[in-house]
Amino acid sequence: MSDHAEPHIAPLKTYLNVFAALMVLTVLTVWVALFDLGPFNVVVAVTIATVKAYIVILYFMHVKYSAKIIWLTAAAGFVWFILMLALTLADFATRGWLPIPEPW
């Protein structure tokens, strides 16, 4: 008995649906960029990009059909991305809290 599972072959319809979803999300990104949402422009753009990345990870990288350890690894990468994004945005958001130092 083999330790490897049989490879999953996704039907062409799945890839076409994923392509359509990615194109719709791309158009949505461009459309939302035309509006001034204030500080929410970045939030909306990152949210749409995260959904697109999730779709790519699930279908093009075949994580949807993989073992649970692959799910765990992909989830850990996603959590790490969110953590790095949160820390970067926290740094950016708090830069104005301190006064600009005067030159010597």
C-alpha cells in the first residue's frame, strides 16, 4: 500500500469558474479604486487581494484536495501573512503619534 494519495484532477469547468471569479474580483478592485473611501481604500483593496489569494491557493495550488497537513501549512502561512500585515499597518498608523525630532 502506498503512502501517497491519488492525485486529484480538477475538471476544466472548475478552472474556468476560478478564472471568472478572479476576473470579477479584478474588475471589482479597479471599480472600487475609482471611489474615495478614505482610509478604507486600503482595507477594501487588501480584502479583495486576500480573497483572490485564497482562491489561488485552494484551486491552483490544489490545497483544497490535499491532506490536512497541507491545509495546516497553508493556514500557518496565511496567519503569518496576516500577522506581518497587522504589524506593518500598526507601525504605519502610529507614526504620527510622536513629534518630529528637531535637528541638533
